Amino acid sequence: MTEKKQPEPKREQPAVAFDPVEAALRQIFDDIAAEDVPDDFADLVAQLTTKSSDKKDK
Amino acid sequence: MMPEPDAEPLSPAALDAFKAQMVALIPALRGFARGLCRDRVLADDLVQEAMMRAWASRHTFIEGSNFRAWMFMILRNHYYSGAKKRARYTVWDPEAAERILVQDATQESGLHVDDVMRAIHRLPEQQREILLLVAGAGLSYEEAATVTGANMGTVKSRLNRGRAGVKAILEGEKASAVA
């Protein structure tokens, strides 16, 4: 009788050592991402789109 | 603003996708720019300039290639091309730093983020940008290699040396504070 071969358990990824410098940097970027984006950016995006549409209309 | 190119090969759907990808990257680009120049206002100007440049060069972007790396590369190149004009920002300015980041110690890392930023700015530029790109913005080694024009081995090496450098600076400061 042939034994049913058990599937090999998936190897876990080696744990990445906690690095306080990386954690602090990630937090800095997360905090910036949580800030409200200034209206200038929305204006810029609108302006780019408008410029592009105007050009097509000509 | 950069001149608009005459060619307009992208379809309306592709243009919308291009714009959406650019908008989605704004927070990470702001973080990277702020880490590079240490000035909130200048950083936002840099990001907006990079967005305008990207838009003006949209016909050169190859659909399916890595948009994130492309955008970060434009921002980085724009920053370095004007770095000499902004030499005043290369000197550490505690007041400017306070404008950038006024935060409490992070419970996650146990380090003050402003201490980390100050230490990062004492690193060689090449190590600093890799730390910002990989550890901060979450780019892969491959993306960071594309952005900086270095090979993957160099990226890993700069990252490791940057991390070690920051720790050494912070430990040195702690030791001198105790002494």
C-alpha cells in the first residue's frame, strides 16, 4: 500500500527583524499621508486636465 | 510650466488612468520630497513641479512600465537639478525641522521621529535617499534602483549602511547626553 504523500507544509517567510529606524521613517510617511493634501494639488490636477481638454477642442 | 508636447498618443482612458495614478502617489511623493529638502513648502512645490513635468512628458511614459518608479525618478531628478540653488537648505535648521515634523515619540519605534530625521540628514545623500525611498515610501529595491540609477546590490548596501549610520548617530547622541 502506498502512503499518500502529505503535502509539505508551506515554509514561512523568515521574520524580518524589527528595525526602529525603518519604523520611525514609515511613521513619518504615514503621518504625512494622513495630512490633508493642500488645495493647490487639486487645482493643479484640474488645471492639467483643463489644459488637455482645451487642446483637444482646438 | 513645461511646454505641452505636440504629440497626444494616450487615449482618454489612459490619460484618466495616468492622472489617477499620479494623484494616488501624492502623499508618498510629499513624504519623499519633505525628506529630501526638509522644508514643507518647498517640498510641496517640488511635488507639484514633478507632477507638471510628468504630465508634460506623459507621452514618453510606457504603459505597463512602473509608474511609481517613474514619478519618483522625475521628482528626484528635479530636486537634484535645483539642489545648488537651494544650498541654504543643506544646513540643518532646527526651526525648519520643527515646521516639518512636530511629533511625539513614536510608540511603534521607540524613537523620536525628529531625532531620526535629524540623523538621516547627517548621512551621505545617497544613503539618505535610499532610506527615504525604501523604508519611508515603501519602494522595492528594484524600484529604488530604477529611481536612483544604481544597481540592486548598491541599493541594499546603501540601505544597510544608512540604517547603521542612523543608529550610530542616535547612539552617539545618547552617549554624549549621558556623559
